[in-house]
Amino acid sequence: MTATSEELKKDEAASVEAVSSQTEEGSGAGDDKPARPEASKRYKLSELTPFSDIISEISGETINNCYQCKKCSNGCPITYAMDIQPHQVIKMIQLGMEKEVLTSKTIWLCAACETCGTRCPNEIKLADMMDALRQRAEKSGYSVGSKRASVFHRAFLSSVEKYGRVYELGMMREFTLKAGGVIGKVFDGTLIKDAKLGLTMKKKGKLPLTADKIKGTGEVKEIFKNSQKKG
């Protein structure tokens, strides 16, 4: 792990050093902000395709435009819980460190608040990139960095795919059963507390017992199918 940290620091320094030349190229046009590059290069994916190109294709974001200014990490409200900082995730993608990225907790903890994308001088949407990494992680065969976060992610998407919206009761039932620890919740009293909270929410009309489907569920399912083909 020491070698990995040294390699990241070395590449970060080299990337920051290259920023000045990029800034000089854009300054002649009278605009300090670099022009947003074409989002997707439509890479022809194969087993030999670089990891950065794969994630760029799935997310539609040009990962290699990152020059490690670290604004994403400095503004992220979830970094205290992450094992890899957002700017480090991008650098590791550029270095082809696929397993290290896909088995990290960070990709599952991202809240998709888009603070990072708003602050990024190259307008790289890290929330979309993180979503692409989660898709890739589920198909990679690697052990996920955070099982509970992964199960919640899948339960949430499953509910939206089926009903066109989130059915909270069904989603939490699926999460509780698949995340494990049900027996432990019985003994430590957590399950009873959850049940009491559920009853309180039901009385206030915040937790319907039955799911309400939207009219366009067929279109929603088609969106999911197209997304799975792309991923």
C-alpha cells in the first residue's frame, strides 16, 4: 500500500505541474475556464481497453481531463467515511488500478450531491463516474467494499425499476433480508425499534403499506435495460 501512495503522490505532482501549460492555452481566448471536452468518445470496449476509457464510456465523462486540483475532495461532505479520496479515485482510474477502485468503500458511499462536479474546473461529473464504477463493480466479480451500501443501492434501484418510484416499505424489507444481521437485530432490539418507527410513519401517512405504480413503468424498465447494456 505504501508503493501505491507514493505512486499517487508522484503522479499528482506531475499532473499539477501540467496545469500551467493548459491555463496558458486557454487564456488567449479571454476565458479562464477551459472548454468542456466532448463527453463520450464512444470507445470500442474490449478486454484490452484501458480502465479509464471503459469508465469514460459508461459515465460519459472524460476522466483523463482531471489534473488533480483536489477541489472535489476538499468540497466532498462524505470524505470522512471514505477509504479513498475522490481525487485519488480518478488518479487510480487513470493508472489502471481497477481492482483497488472497484473494491473500495468510496464508490458506494458517494451521496451523488454533485458538489464535486460543481466545483470541478473541467466540469467532470464525479457522481456519474461513481455510478459507472458501481455498475462495473457489480459485474466485476470482486468483493464489494461495502456490502450494506451495495445491497441498499440495489434495493433502491430494484424498487424504482419495478414501480417507477421508491416503495419504501418494500425497499427496506429487501434491504433488511439481503444485508444480513436480522437475527442480531432481534436480540439487540433494533428490529423492534424499526417496527415502532414504521408504525409512527404509517400513522402520519409517510409509509404506505401498498406500492403506487406510475403510469410509465414500461418506459422506466426500458431505461434500465438500456443502462445495463451500456454498462
